[in-house]
Amino acid sequence: MTLSEKISGWLKERVRKARKKGLVIGLSGGIDSAVTAVLAKQALGDNVLGLIMPCGNARVDEDLALKLAGQFDIKVQKIELDDIYNNFCRICPGTARAAKANLKPRIRMMALYYFANTLDYLVAGTGNKSEIMIGYFTKHGDGGCDLLPLAGLLKTDVRKLARELKIPSEIITRPPTAGLWEGQTDEGEIGVSYKELDRCLYALEKGKRPEVKEETLNKIKLMIRNSQHKRKKTPFFDWSG
């Protein structure tokens, strides 16, 4: 059984156990959402919805999302979020770029769950292991989902799987970006290439010394440590009286 068959089977079983009818996925034109959507399609056929949610994104994001949907016959729906985002920024004080940028994935999360509730679907997240381990996701944004089919795969593994699934080459080779602001790229924001990051994470997981610069290793370890709260359940005060 291939890796794609294993993940698709897992998705189908999780949906069945949850007694839901299908999956909704945010289609961004990026490799992670593309792979997730194709695996969902393999698992559930027509019971998959790709939601395209422009919010200050470049036109190419939507074009690539539509190209993927057309190639794999995935149902899509487009919902414009620019007005919601702009109005939220207008009524909220402050100009912090990070705060405004994180609004986008959180608004998208609300839209995904609206459609999931309407259709009786689950929300499939698109995060991969590389990003999850260093906390490169927005808490209660793209981190808000019911299933994470790629959470066990490093970014380099996702790229390999994308080629096996015959994802369009433009999606595989384009620089990963969350579209948080103009010119934003994942590697630029992280400060480390995915190749270096994955090499480091793999070695650390195996208890070995990664073949990277000491400065890079320390940076990655710090990101892992500082993002622990994102990977844990919300703590609560247990008062039993």
C-alpha cells in the first residue's frame, strides 16, 4: 500500500468514525493544501469541498487552486473575505503587522467551519510536520481543524508525495507562502530554508547532531521551545473543591 493510499484510508476512516459526510479544505494554491485536497478526493470522492478564500491574496493563488480543482475534479466554492478583514482592521486599534496578518487565517478558519457545519463535514487542516514542530501556524487559525493528514510528513516528504500524485508543477515549485502580506514567503519569515529545517528536525528526532550551523540549530531549537503552547491542549485550572 502506498503512502497516499494509507493517508486516504485514514481520512475515510476518521470521517466515518465521526459520523460526518465529508471534508472541507481551504485551497490556497499552495502545495500543502493541494496534496491534502487530492488525498481527500481519493478518500471521499465528491464529498469534498475546496474553499477558495481570497483575503488580499495574489491572483495566482486562486488561479492555481482552480487549476488543481479542475485537474482532479474537486468541487470548489469561492468566498471573498477582503471586506470582512478590512472592516475588522478598521474598527480595531493598532497597526502591528503580526496581529493583522494572523487575522487572515483566523477569518478563514471561521469560514471553513461555517461550511463544515452547514454540510455536516469535518475540516481538514493542511499543516505539515515541519511547520507544526516549530509553531509556524496561527493558533486558532490554520491550526484550527479536525484532522491533520500531513502532520507526520516533513515538507520535503510533502513535495515528494505531490510529485507522485501528479500535482501541477507550478504548485510544487513555487515558493511557499501563507499570503499574509505582499512578498511574504514561508522561508523568508522562518529565516531557514525548508531543506535545512527538515534536515535538522529529522536529526533531532533521531537523537543525532544535525549537519547545520550552530546558529541555525539554536534558532530551530528556540522555535520548537517557544511554540510548545501551540501543540498542547489548552491548560485549565482543575478545582475539585
